[in-house]
Amino acid sequence: MAGTGKAHLRNTEDTVLSVEDLVVEFSLSKKTAVQAVSGISFDLVQGETLSIVGESGCGKSTLGKAILSLLPATSGSVIFGGRDMTKLDKEAVRNLRPQMQMIFQDPISSLDPRYTVKQLVAEPLEIWSRGNAEEQASKVEELLDSVGIDPAIAGDRKAYEFSGGQCQRISIARSLALEPKLLICDEPVSALDVSIQAQILNLLQDMKERYGLTMVFISHDLSVVKAVSTRILVMYLGKICEIATPDSLYDSPKHHYTHALVGSVPIPDPTKKVAQVILEGEPPSPVDPPSGCRFRTRCPAATELCAAEEPQLRDVGGGNYVACHHPRS
Amino acid sequence: MSSLLSLSNLRITFDTPRGELAAVRGVDLEILAGESLGVVGESGSGKTVLSRASMGLLTMSSAHRSGTVVFDGQDLSAASRDTVRNTWGTGMAMIFQDPMTALNPVRRIGSQLTEGLRVRLDMSKKDAKKRAIELLQLVRIPDPETALRKFPNQLSGGMRQRVMIAIALACNPKLLFADEPTTALDVTVQAQILQLLSDLRKELNMSMVLVTHDLGVVAGHTDKIAVMYAGEVVEYAETKELFANVRMPYTEALLNSIPRLDQKSSGRMAVIEGRLPDPTQPEPGCAFASRCPYVQEKCRTEHPELQKANNGHQFRCHFPLGASR
């Protein structure tokens, strides 16, 4: 694992978001700090979906929040709409927020239980004074309709009366109220049943097309992101392991960690005894990460070089960029 | 193999303000000694209530049970609370879904792990500690002596689930219920825990009921599968047979909705439209009729009985897949 490096950046004209050398640090005491995000760079082109995949604690949610400036960046830049968010004052960041919205993991606790569904979806419109009351009401109906919630039946009920899948639909309607350019989804389906997962993933795809969204999709589940992603970024302990298109990532993972992640996904077919790659142990503490490549302590191919030198992201062809001294062939 | 747990016509209802809620509606199931059974279904299908009722854990006054639960030759449905209680730990044990909340946060791992040993097996403090260390080694927790002195919040989710498994296994149960044991865990840790459960089951010659919403999880780790929908078993077969020869449209829909890594993505995913029927308003016909792509008139009016094919494959459908329609 992984490293820094920017071989995968494209710098095209229709770049919506560009993140360079982003570091997010949390201080534990006066002397020690933990780098949850440790020098991450990526860019996102209009209409793309970038998925960020990794285990709990790899920094993927922190990265999502840092992109929205919900957490302060320690160093590095987040360029959105031509402006570096990390250098802007509070008011300027607030004014950019309507263009970037977030959907959270737990759909039930992320909605205020005292609000009706209509109030929940109308709140962003009221805060930003978009249109008069009548226009707002019709916008709310349109949004609820588009996510498959009947405003006439459900509009005056409260969020806790709905199932997890329904609540996630309401969250999506709410996040789209201000017509954002960028939507960050943090584990939007991990709390849902498989059958409902598929409904929400399809809905997100529809909304993306309908509203011309660019998305960042954060998940721990490689099988979930497969259908929705343009590119997938695999993270481990705050660093990038690999970034690739879905098909090349699944067909020939170049990083040993990606390989293990792909091999851990259970396959609903008992005749396919896939060579399950079971990773031993758990990620080491990010407070004191291993030297060199951070994955080396669990990597089957680790050598002395991996301990001594941090690998940089490089192009290995086929649309894969990998940060590994000994990539898989 | 002999029958270890046998449920017949088990029905569990709850009193609710909206009327009687039937969570389990007439389930017949048999688990043989040494066998592993996967119970699969969506949230609200009754799979958790089924496993709790089998263990006698539904003690609230609003829960009502009819039908019988026979465990190891003993009819638990007619037995006293103490008799049922005596099967816990040594007869049946359970691993719960959420390892964060199932452990007591203010007691050390060691005290939670030895409790069962001291109470059920009457072990001395010293023996219990020795056994606790063995158990932690069994579930592959590094440095067990240190782990005994830790509190649950000092362990990761995967490690806590290992502790839960160790507690469940402490008194050598004959049957282990694992209720969504990996749902709260990362996929890499999920693979470790599933492998561990499979290995331990064989090593200890134990039966296991693996309750999950994920058909992928049961595919590699069970002998037989029961698919539940709206409180009923709608399909039951040996694992290989079930995947090779799906008869029930609901199972087919459930399989299709799983995102697959081993198939090319087509962009859109297959979904099951609609949702589970209201459990307080049972429908006269097939419970899946309103969501079934193959629904016919008969399905809406007549409740299908469980049919049994020659190879033991059971399904609850008027127009099963794979038959001429």
C-alpha cells in the first residue's frame, strides 16, 4: 500500500473536483496526532462516479467529510469550481455548500424525527430562500415523486414511520433539493437489506442522470460499487492503494490488498469455490503506521524494500494505477 | 444423523396496538446433529424471531407461541422455565448480530467469558480462567491473557465478535445459533469470521443455524438452506440443490438482487419491487403474490401449501419455477 503520487490525475477542463495531497490529522494529545487521511490526490470529471472503498478506519468517511470542508484539512487542497475550499473563509464555504451535498449511512438517525417528510425536504429550500412558498411546495412534491415517495400519502407523516429504504429515499430527495453539482454518498446502502439496496442503487443512478450529478460513493463493499462506478479508489490506512476502472479492478487487481478485498466478497453460488483470500489479522493502528508501504504487515508479497520505501502511485496499464513495489501481474 | 432440534407448526404472534402481528406463521423445520442450516430472509421475514423462539428467549408477555419445539428429545414448549434455561449454554447458544452492544461495556472480557463456565459447569475460578484462555485461543485471539483483562471498547468489532463466539462456545453447546454474525463487520473480517465458524463447527461437531439476509454468506458455509418470507418457510433444500434448481420465485428474485462480483455489470440492478406485506393483515393468498413477476389469479386467493419434491426440495408456490406452466 500505498502511497502518494499523482500519475492518475487528468487535469481536464471539465474537472469538477480536484483533491491534491490532502492530509487530515486529528490530535490525540499535545504530542501525538493521527493522520486519518494521509496525502490523498484524485480528480473527478463532470458526470463521473468515483467510489472510495476500504475497511473501517481506513479514512474513507473522513476523506468524504474533508472534501465538503465538514472537517478542516491539515494540508493540501480541495479545488471545487475553480476555488480552493481549504483556503476560503467560513462564509464562502457556506455559500458553496448548496452545490455539494451529502447522504449519510444511517437513513433513520440522519432525519429529524420531529419533522414531517415535506418539512424535511423543504428545509434546504427555506434556508436558502429558493422561491416563494408555493414554488417550494411544488419543488418538494416533484422531488418526492422523483424518488418514488407519494407526497399525497407520505408527505405529512414523520420520518420514523418509514422503513430504512424509504428514509434513504427521503434523504436523497432532501440532498437534491438545492440541485447540487456534487453528491457525496457515505455508505448509503450498508444499513439496508439486499433487495432494498438494489432499489436505492438504481435510484441513485436515475437521479445522477436526471440531475447531471457528479458523485463520490463511499463504501466498504466492492460488490455494491461495481455497478455504479466510473473509477474505484481503494484506500488502506489513509493512503491510496489502487485506482482503476471497475472492470480492470475486478478482473485483474494489481494491488495485493485489492486482491484480498475482491476475494473476501461472498459469492452466492456454492459451486464456485473461489480461491478465497483471507487476510490475516486486522489493520494496524493508524497512530503508529508501518514504515514504507502501510499494507506490508499483512501483505503476502512484502519484501525489505516495502519496509524501507513508500511506493508511489504509477500507471501499470489497462487503466490501473497502483502504489505497490511488487504489483500482481 | 439424529434430529437435534425439531420445530413443528411453530407460530409466534405479538400483541400490538394495531392488532395481532404474526411474525412466524406455522414453521416446520428439523436440524440434524452436526448439520448447518442457513435461514435466509429480508428484515421482517421472521428469521430472528424464529431463532429466539427456538431457544425460548421470547419471554415478554406480548409474545404468544403455539406449536412445539423439541430439542434433543425434550419438548421445550411444554417444559418449565428452568428446564429451558438449563439448555442454554450447554445445549443451545446464540451469537448476536451486534458485537458492540451484546457485550456488557463495564465488565472485563474475562468475567463475561467465565460467567457461563462458573454458573453452568460449576468450575472453580482457576479452571474457568484456564478454559477461558483456551477458548480465546480457539477463536484465534492473539495474546489471550491480555485480552481477558480488557473491556469490550478496547477491542475492534471483529475481535468482539470473536469474544462473542468464545462465550457462546464456552459450555460446548450442541447447537449454535448465529444471528447475522457478520452483518456489522467489514468484508475482510466477515470472511475471517465465517471461516472460523465453519472450522469450529467441524472441529467441535456442532450443529449451527446461520441466520442472515445475504444468500452469498450461506452459499459457502451451510449444508441446507431455509428461505423465509413473511413468517413462513417458502423454500427449503440442500445448499447445492437450492442454488442449482431454484423453485420459488422469491428466492430467484432475492438471488438476482445481489450485486455480483463474478458477473459483468450491466449498470442497472434487478430489484424486488414493493415490500413485505403488513404482518398484522395476513393476505388470503400467497404472501409474495403482490411482488411476484409470475403472479396468477390463483396466487391471490389460495394460500400455497409447502410441496415436497423427491430429493427433499420443498417450496411454497402454486407455479414453481422449472415446472411446465
